[in-house]
Amino acid sequence: VGAGFIGVEWATELQHFFPKLSLTIIDFLPQCLGPLPAKAAAYCSKYMDKKGIKQYYNTKYDPDNAEFWKKIGLPQGKPEKEYVCIGV
């Protein structure tokens, strides 16, 4: 949860060292790396696409709502692990 600097770094590092993991990153903002220019966000998003990291933007984290899990491609509900990587 969170597609800022920490969330993106965490997801890409996990993918690099554990390539068989199924990873999904979500954020309430319309793009990853919110404060960066759109071109930088697009580059990062394209990289994550290439590496198989699923991305959902404009999406509020709502772990107690079954529809939320369906929306992000997890109709069975909560994944095995969740990491919340949001700043203050």
C-alpha cells in the first residue's frame, strides 16, 4: 500500500530478489511517485509493468471491504502479506 518512494522501492526490491512473488501496489493518488514529474512516474510505472508488478491508482486502501479486493484483482480477499508504505 502506497506508491510513493518507499512503496515503489520496496515492491521493486522484493521483485528483484524474489521474482516469483505476485506483487500489487496501490495508491490513492493518480500515479506513482506523486511529487515527481509525470514523465518520471510514467518511466517507473512502465518498469513495474515490465517486471509484472500490478498497479492500481486512484484507489483507496479499504481492507475490510470485499469489493476493494475484487477491484485490485484479489477476489479471494486479503493476500498472505500486506505492507503499508505511506509517509507522514
